[in-house]
Amino acid sequence: MNPDATTIAAGAPIEVDLTPIASGQDIKVFWRGKPIYIMNRTKKQVDEARQVPVSSLPDPATDQSRVKEGHDQWLVVIGICTHLGCIPIAHEGNYDGFFCPCHGSQYDSSGRIRQGPAPANLAVPPYQFVSDSKLQIG
Amino acid sequence: MSGPSDYQPTNPVLQWIERRLPIFGLMHSSFVAYPTPRNLNYWWTFGAILSFMLGVQILTGVILAMHYTPEATMAFHSVEAIVRDVNYGWLMRNMHASGASMFFFAVYVHMFRGLYYGSYKEPREILWILGVIIYLLMMATGFMGYVLPWGQMSFWGATVITNLFSAIPYVGDSIVTLLWGGYSVGNPTLNRFFSLHYLLPFVIAGVVVLHIWALHVAGQNNPAGVEAKTEKDTVAFTPYATIKDLFGVSCFMILFAWFIFYMPNYLGDADNYIPANPGVTPAHIVPEWYYLPFYAMLRSIPNKLAGVVVMFSSILILVFLPWLDTAKTKSCTYRPLAKQFFWIFVIVGILLGYLGAQPPEGIYVIAGRVLTFCYFAYFLIVLPLLSRVEKAKPLPNSIADDVLAKTGRKTAPMVSTVIALMIAGALFAGSTQNARAAEDETPPSQTWSFSGPFGKFDRGALQRGLKVYKEVCSACHSLNYIAFRNIADPGGPGYSEAQAKSFAAEYKIKDGPNDQGEMFERPGRPADYFPAPFPNEQAARAANGGGLPPDLSLITKARSYERGFPKFIFDFFTQFQEQGPNYVDALLQGFEDKPPPGVTIPEGSYYNKYFPGHAIKMPKPLSDGQVTFDDGSPATVAQYAKDVTTFLMWAADPHMEARKHLGFQVFVFLIIFAGMMYFTKKKVWAEAH
């Protein structure tokens, strides 16, 4: 009952053009049936994510470890709440990040869990920068 | 205590069969000669009711499966096709959907009856455990069945429930992938859920056979909780229990028919009339009502794994009940303390159900934790403790004695009544507070020609509404499920077939490819569907500032608002179900040029009083004098809104008149039938008392 060959083949990597995403905006693309948020963070959002003491987080991780060096403003996360799989809404909640409407989990501008029942941070999918304006997910 | 069969067939064919396979003898000893305690009350008829419901579900389900398509892009459409186009498809679907709710309602009564009368105690432990297994199978079946229509609630319910398994350490994620058959809930998930949903009812039927077998070995429990000893304690299953069960079933069918014919969507969720969309989570995911208590327990625990463990334990704990409650006395009738706690437990269960439907915030979370504790305390603290300290009242010597001493034994459960009243009062106070806050945004209730048990669509309003849709709404909104032929259908706008034909001919329909391989346009035919204004979702969004004008075929069923406690209980009796039309009507009239102070509306959106969030992408669509009516009705926004809403209600529920008409006939029949069963039962039992 594991995924069949077609399903696996359809899950191959995809490329995303980043030029249309202005600072402070985000897009949602689908990869393997999962929504992936690609967020072009503002300076304020990056600073907020880096100033919070890591040890105070429920699932400690530095912002640096969740983004690619040299592309610090780009946050790429799987938009599936780690609680029960709903899709959080971007740019909502108290932490300038994501808010899940189902059970009230709140994530910060680095996609880290800050409040609510979710046990872990939003997952970071495998991805790399092909060029400064092109991203490959998968 | 299997029945002493005196089955002696006289017919030579039956004798021939009986010597080779004694199946008729088995039937005879199980359902005719089988001795049943003579003091059983009507709570015992729920066993028969459940068998009846299982039969109904399997029968309607097999018929529905003949018309259903388990494919992610077609499932929602095929369910609508069943309801609209299949002969009596609406009846089959309503029976199956509300049948699931009735099945669960009956099983809860059956379980609480077992709990109250101690039917799980020695020698009926295996009988009880088989019942818990049936209940678990029912929950799995019901959940997978709810996924099949592939609406928003189906999809997101499936997502939330399958994600529960990801909480299991180490193997959780692999299990979830196995359930999905992919990287997320999708077409493979739907396919396997359909397969399992078809399989499990037959597994249930198999376990039901074991359940009845175990019942016939141990014998039925009874309200007195003393075992049958002599022949005076029992009566033959047929005719005594059979006729009583028939009466019980016929009364239950009256309740069932109320849902099928008059309140088919009362227990459903409006969001499930929106096709599944993996990109948008509904604001408020709620399971079907029969899972709500367990959902409330899941949500009240702040840790994911612990929440899942608590939820599953709350059901599995039932398996251990025979060893948790060790009191010798079975029936709570003779256990003054256990009786009080039983009723408190019932109230705890109902309140947990109420909390499961509320948003998980503030006081609701705290109340959920307290009640979850109460739920487990009943099994782990109260029952074991009571078995030790409680002093039971004297039991009757035999069932026959119990029947003779029946008169003058009524003690009101004082404490629990007071508690129930207090809780109802608290709920009422809480909801009025909520209601006061939301009062401005709740659409006003209108009078609709189609409400109530004898409601009919106003033909004039339908025709005017069609005109408004055609001249105004259809510029942006599709009506995908309605064909031109439908406007000549009985119970519809009342056009003739010729009128429908000429109405269709006014449209240009894209057809093809022709012999040259090219698409071409031709005049519409009655079998064509209303053409959509935009070729695809992206085009629709691009033309409407990013907003997607929703399809209007189901809009009056897909929109709703909270009614709150206790209104939703009264709604059941008054058959109020016009939230959708009220909302659509209010929305069309709810535009205001200037938002109230303190509310800012983003560029490109408009303020609407009744739209959730108030910022709607649709500009005010209707203005006075925009559409002229031939019948002299006023050309006002209020009139347009009312007419187009009536038209859209018909579009969402085209067989409503047939449904209510048949419903009335079924009711007359059922009431007469139940009356006949009652008097037959009285006559049959007259000699037994």
C-alpha cells in the first residue's frame, strides 16, 4: 500500500522563479501535494527571528540553520502544521509568521513553533538555489 | 442457555434439508423458541434497531456504490449526480448519510443501556468486548464514509485523522504514508478508503453474528440483573420479543424519516458542500457529531502524543470495564450511588460532545480538561471504588417476582437532575453572551416559501431569480450542476420543455472536435449545462482581482452560520434549516459604501456587513431597477435578492418538493404502522403479564 510509481515520479523536484516575490511577500507552491511557503522576509522579520534566545523555544533551532547562507531573507517551509496537518496562514499571529486556524498554533517568522499544541517547527523541505532568482525544491 | 428447539418440519422438502443442514432448526432455536427474560424494557429493542440500521446502511450503500466514482476529481461531482439525476438517488443518499448518524445514536443508547444495567458483567464479558470491537469498526467505517463525498470537511477531516497516527513514535510517519498512498491525502487515499468503506460493514456483520452468538450462549441480561432461573422468568422470542422489537423499530423509523425527508443536512456540515481544496483549510474543522466527545478529549491535551493516547484510551478503557467494576449487583436500579454517577457520566459525555464542536480557546479548553478527567475518573476511580463501598438494595428473588412488583417504584435521580439543569443554564448563559457579541453579523431570518414540512418553491420567484442570475450573476458565477433541461423539471421553475429548449438555444455552447479536429460553437440543447463564464479558475481569479467567484449551484447549502445553544435544539423541531438562504439574501443586501469607523478595507475589496471578515472582492452586484420583471414585481434590490436566493435554493436542492411530498406519505404510513404494532404487541403480551 506504499505510494505507486506514478505518485513517486510526480514527486520529482520542481523549480520556482523568485523574481515576482517582493520583499514582505510570499507565494505558495505545491510539491508532492504539500503546500510550500516561499517567503521573502523583510529585514524586520529576519531580525525578529534572530534576536529571540534559541533556548527559550519549544523546538530550539537557530534561524540560520533554517535558511541557506547568503539567501538569508528567503524562508522556505512546508506549510503543514505539525500538529494535525492543517495549512497555517502566512503573515498572521503574534510572531509575524504563521497562524494555524485549526487549533491555534503560532509560528514565528522563521517557521518555528512559538505557541499552541503543535510539537515541532514547520519542516524545511530539501531545496537549493540554482541561481539568485531560481529555487529548486526536492 | 441456547434455545430448546422443538422444530419438527412437516414439509418433506424442509425435512430433507434439515437432515443435511439444520439451518432452519438453528433459526428456529435462535429467533423463535429462544427464551428471553420477560421483564425487558424498551431499551432492549435497540439491539434489533441496530441490526435494522446495519441492513439499511449495507443496502443503500451497495446501491450508492453503483453510481459513485472514487476518483479525486470526480467524487464530489458523482455524489451531486446521484442526488440530482439518479432515480430516488436523493433518497438513497439521505438514508445513507443520516443513517450513519442514526446508527451511532442507536449504538450510544445501546452502550449506555449496557452500562446502566451492568450487561458487561460475568458471564457476558466477551459479549461486551465484541460490542466494543463493533463500535471501533463502526467508527472506522463512518470516518472513511465521510471522506468519500470529497468535500472540504471530508478532505480536512481525513487529513487531521490520518495525522493522528503520525504521533506514534518511530513508525508513525510510515503508517501515515501507508494510509495516504502518497505524500499527502489525495486520490490514492480516496481509493483505498472507498475499498475499506465497502469492506468493513461486512466485517461488522460478521462480528455482529459473533455478538449474537455470545448473547445466545450467556442469555440476555435484564433490568433486574438477576439471571433467569425457571421457565416462569422467560417468554419465547417469537412472538413476544419480535413484536416488541418491531414496534421499537417502527418508532425509530419515524425519527429516522424526520431526518431523511425534512432535515437531511441538520447533522452535516455546510463546508462539505464545497469541493475539497488541498490549498485552503476551513476555519473550523469539526468531525461528525458522533466523534465529538473524543475530539474534545484530543484537543484538551496540550501534548500531541498524549492527546492521541488519551483519545484512543477513552475507547479502549471500555474493554476493561468488566474488571474495573467488580460489584456483584448488575443493575443500577439496585445501586443507589452508581445510578447517580451513571447519569453524571452521561452528562459528562454530552458536554464533551458540545465542547468538541466549539473553537479550542479560553474557557472551552479548561472545561475540556476537567471533563476529560471526569470521563476517566468514572472508569478508573468511581466504579472500582463503588464496587467496594456501595451497599446495594435487595434484589428481587427472580425475574417473575420483579415483574409482579413493578408498580410504585420510581425515584427521581435528584442530584443529576439538578446538575443537568445547572449545566444547561450555564451553557445558555454562555451562548447568549456569544450571541450578543455576534448579533450584528448574524443574517436576519426571512420567511421563505420553501421552509417547513409543506414548503414549496414560489414559481414566480424561481423564474424571476433565474432572470436575475442570467442577467447579473452569470457574468462571474458559474452554475455547473444545472442543465437547461432542469428548468422544465417538476418542482422547478415550472417552464415547459419547449420553453427550456428555446432557453437553451439562446446560449452558445462549445462542442467538438469535429471531423477536421476543431472545436466549434453551436446553439445549446436542453441536455447542456449552463456554461461557465471563465474557462478555468486562474482566468476567473485574474478577472476578479484575485478572488474566485464561487460556483452557485450549491451555495445555499454551502454557507451557514452558528445558531448556538439552545436554538439548534429548537431548530430540530421547527425544521429550521434556512441559514444558507438567509445568509445569501443578507449578503446581497449587506453592502455599505462606507465601512463603519475603525474598520479598514484593503484596496480592491468592498465592505459587506455579513461577509466573514467584511472585506469581499465582489462589488455590490445589484441595484434598484437593474432587472425588469414581466410580472410587475418591484424592481428593488430586496426583491432581486429574495428571488435569486429562492432560485439558488432550488438549484442546490432540486428535488426538495418531491422529498417533502414523499416524506408526508411516509410519515402517515409509519405512524399507522407503529400504532398497529403497538396494539398487536399489547394483545400478544396481554397473556404474558
